[in-house]
Amino acid sequence: MDAVPARARGYVAAVALSAVLCLLPLPATHTPWGAPALLAALYAACEHAVRRRFGGTFYPVLLAGAFLLPPAAAALVPVPAALLSPVEHRPVLLRRVWRAAQPALAVWSAARTHCALGGEDAVVGSDFPSALLPAGAAVLVFCLVLTALDGGLRAAAGLLPLRRAWRGQLARTPAPVAVHGLAGLMMAVLWRSPYGPVAALLVLLPMGVSWWVFALYHRERAAHQATIRALVQAVDIKDGYTRGHSERVGHASVLIARELGMDDDRVEVLRFAGILHDVGKLGVPTRLLRKEGPLTPQERRIIELHPEYGHEMVRGISFLGEARAAILHHHERLDGSGYPYGLAGGQIPECARIVAVADAFDAMTSTRCYSRARPVEAAIAELERCAGAHFDPRMVGALVRALRRSGWHPAVTADEPAYGTPPAERTPSTGAPR
């Protein structure tokens, strides 16, 4: 980020100027400096610990400031942490200014909202549930400002088109910030209680535990991703002509699962299933995977063992769940003519029926050593023709609807082969992979 676009620098400067304007009324507020200074020091310590250990941002202290202080004083709380914390990437000054200005504006807006709704009196009087409404509104405004500013920076820096800069961000922000907001409200109420600031600090203990659990979850998730990535890279190295195929099948499986209305956990499992469906090819001789001519019956029987090889490889990976069944059964067909076990109809697990459609679609729209890529519309027509015999019509319909709505933008797989004669098709009906 050394060469930051001029638009992004101008945007950061405008946000910083807005933050400075929010601080101008500070001398007229007659706020004792003890509370803002203590909150600023506490926020700096928490932010340093959280960023160093967990890589996140700690909002409870900021929101407690919004509930306790006038807006100008609340906006001052995040500034020392931003100016003193280490910056790993250049340009250092620009990043420091952004880290100070963005939360300052968000906290100022939250404090203004809280004061306008009479939240200060509710906090002083420990008036529940009346204190929840202004606090909730302040947290919502805090989220909106953070999201708006972050999306604006992404657009100004050219990282995303303007129409996509805020897409999906607001949906991910409120839940975690709402938890931080509740902790901040508890801090504010205890701060104003006879027990004082010391009691307010006790709220940070359960928050610290929750951050530790959260960090463990993300480390475990990162380990899962690394395991899957290593397996897929091994398959791509062995069978270079299908490079990128696994990720695209995972993507197509996600499109189908979402179109069917599956919950996020199952969608993630289907993504794993699509990515790992061909991992069993590690047990198949490379010469068969790259053979250009037709396979002999004996060679085909060897190829058809790859679902069982794959299932054996991943059977001990517990987090894959039903994805293991998809790896084993993704070459089964509805009419019972598939492999490895010749299952038919409802005997085939739902996840395997999804991956089968995704796999066949990408195989038909990708160039391989034994088949040239077909247009998307031709692949859709072939899937619809084979629906009911080879593929589940429900899964085919879901993929077609998703493609009609969002299109298909595959990554480049292998170089276009320079063969003198057209390569042979392995299965004339669907072009499905071996």
C-alpha cells in the first residue's frame, strides 16, 4: 500500500478533518479529564492486547465512553491508541490517521444518538430496560458509521467498485458489535454506580474469555482451511489439467446449496465437499489421469476407485461431516448406473447429488486433455437433458436458477492444449470427469 491513490488520501484527510471538527466543542463541555483519560488508557491497553493476541478490535471501552461522556469527549477516547499503536505496513502516518479518525467519528455519532434519546439519565439511574433502547440505537449508529466509512475507503482506494463497496459488510457487523455494546453498557452502569470505575473493569474479564474462545475457533478454522488447501494442491500438482477444478466445484456446490435455502453450516460443508471431491485421485496413477485417448475397461475400473480412495483419506477428518459421504458417492447416478456402489434415487446422499451436478457442470465448461470446454448454455442444456436419469432434477434446477441470476465466472484452469486432432470425450453424454 505504498502507492496509495490520491482519492484514498483525500478521503482519509476528509474523514480526519470531520473527526477534528467533532473534537472542537471539547473545551466547552467542562468534562473532568479523569474519565476520558482513564477510558483512553484502558482502550489503548485492551486494543494492544487484542490486536497482538487475537488480531481483532475491542469496542466495549469505546462504547462505554459513548454512554458515559459527552460526544466530543467520547470521540477523544480512541485517539491515543491509534497514535501510539505499532503500524506494520506503510504508509504509517496515513494508517495512524485513519485508525484514529474512523472510530472517533463512529463513537461521536453513537454518543450523540445516546444523548438525544436520553440515555445518559437512564445510565445514571440504572434504569432498565429503559437504558436498552438508547444504547441499542447508539450501537446501531456506531455500526453504520464504521461500515459506511470503511466501504468508502475501499471504493476510494479502488479495491472494490462503488456499487459493491458496502455489500455484505453491514450484515456481518451488528452481531459482534451488539455483544460489545452490551458489555459497554454494563461498564457504564457500573461506572456510575456507588462502586465506581473499579467495578466497571470487572466486565472486561468475561469479555477477555470470550475473545480467547473466539481466537481458538478461528485458529481451528484456519487449520481446517490449511488442511483442505494442502490436499487440493496435491491433487492439482498430480493432475495439472484440472487445476482450479476443485475450487470451482466448491463454488458451484455453494451456489446450489444457497439456492436450496440451506443454512450457513451446511453451505460450508458443501463447499468442503466440492473442493475435496477428487482428493482420491492421489491414489490413481498419473498416466491414467493424463491419458489423451479412450480408457480401456481395466483402466476405467482403476479410475472408478478414486471416490473410495478419497473417502479413506478423509474419513478421520471429523470437521468434514457429511462432506465425506459426498466424496464417496458423487459419481453415483439417479438411475443406479453410477459408481462405486450403484446407488439409486434417494439412496444417494443429498450432498453427493449436489456435488455430482457441480462436478459435471465444471467438467463440461473446462478444457481438459480429453475434452474441450463447452459454452455454459450447452452445459446447462446437457444437465437438463440428463436430469432424472443421471442427476437430481432439483439440484440441476437450483444450479440453473443461480447461474441465470449471477452468471458463471470460472478461473483459468490449464493452458489450452495444442493437439493436432480433437481430444476424445470420456463420457459423451455429460463430459463428466474420470
